[in-house]
Amino acid sequence: MFSKTGQNGDKKRMPTQTRKPVSWFKDVPQIRKDLGSETDLRNLGESIRVRQLSPVGATVDGTPIYGFRRIKAARLVGLPDIAVTIYEEALGDDEMTAIQLTENIHRQDMNAHEKWQAFEDIRSMNPEWTAKELASFVKLDPSAVTKYLSPSKCIPAWQEALKQGQVGITDCYIASPLTEDQQLDLLNMKLAGASRDALSRAARQARPQSSDDDVRITRLTIPMVCGTKLVMSGAKFSLADVVEKLGHVIEAARKGIKDKLDAKTWQRVMQFRANAENEGGDDV
């Protein structure tokens, strides 16, 4: 199949779609330097294993044009082959770069509100699924799915603020266990410029204590199977607080990996953030 005649009078072949072994693709540099953390790439690879939504692009000799992240993800999880659009005409370096640039500029990630709506759509189509089953379907950790669904437990004002980009998914997650009046107070705090740590403290103070919160301690040592120990200390906290705080730590650590920080640098960044916000609360 041919496209219309080009300026030089030659007919250019239309790109064709097929599948190629992952090993067929060459390792070449591209304009997008940060492809994300290994964890993110593995999650993407597992998603591609279930269903590849978009093919990658390459020349006939296996030189990738776009989709470098999908290729790397497929390699990480050991996929045998992936869908590819092959450009058969000869492309100069400038044309290759132009295609890469166009593909990256016009690709727009879903915002937080759209992600929440997408998770809700999947859940509504499968009402019998547990959060764990939904997480397995989308290849995410169950805790991430719980967070993405948290706006469903928030009042409409929170949901509208999420739609407008004034709050994030984590903010909604913090507010979701509270009563409607407490959620409204917390939203006003957020819109007035309160930090996420301030929201967490206010939510903890507003949340009624359950039987699980009866035992509160100021220091907790968590032995790990690998021999490492995690230590939390500071104001009194419950096991529910441990879950919340470790969730924040994991989120921050993943961002540190994405930003290519080493452990010591990340620790300094976290200390700087704590000092800047004058938290005076718990340290992990």
C-alpha cells in the first residue's frame, strides 16, 4: 500500500504494523532520557503482557523511533515480542528526532481525576471484584488502587477540586476517612495552602479513635527478613499511622529513584523538607 506521491515524485510506503521479537530492537540513544524507575517499568511491562495499547515505532533494521519505554519494559519482564509500526522509507537523523519529539509532545498522561474515573469505570463493570482483584487486573499494588479510588469516599467539593487540579489523589486519600464536615474543613485548609503533612496531622486529630488506635507508642522498631530494621519515633502513633506514614515514605522514595538520587542524598532531601515545613513530628 502506498501513500500519495512525495515532492520528489517518489511514492512513500505507508508504515506497516506487525510483531517483532524484543531482541530485534537496537539499543540507540533517544531524546527522552528519563524512562522512569525500574518498578514503574516493570508495572508497564506487565500491563503490556495483558494488552499492548499502542505499538512502538521502528525502521526496517530494528532502530527504534519511539516507544523506548515500552521496549525497555518488555525486556525487563521477559516478553518475547511486542507490536511495532515499521517505517520502511529511509529516515534521516533530523526526521527521526522530529518523529520522537512529536510523539512525546502530543502524548498526554491522564490527570488524577481521569485516573480516578477510569478506576471507577472498571470497578462499576466488575462490582464483584475486591480491591486486590482490581489491582491484579491493572497490574498495580492494591494500596495504589485503594488510593486511586479514595475520591469516591470524598464529598463532591473534594471531587471537584480534584477535577480542577487543586488537590491530588493523596490529598483525597487523607481526607476520605473523615466525616463530611471534617472533609470540608480539610479542603479549606488545602485550598489555603496547607502542606500535605499538615493535612495528615489535622486528619489524624479529627479521626475518631478506634479500638485499633487504643495502643499508641512513641517508638517502633520493625525487623525485616533481610536483616534490615526500620525505626519510627516521635509523637505517639498507632498501627494505622504506621501504614499511612510508610505509604508517604515509599512514595517519596520512588520519586527519589525517578530523580536518580542515591540513598544519602535522598535522606538529606527528606531532612530538608522536614526542616522547611517545621514538622516536628515523626521521623522514619
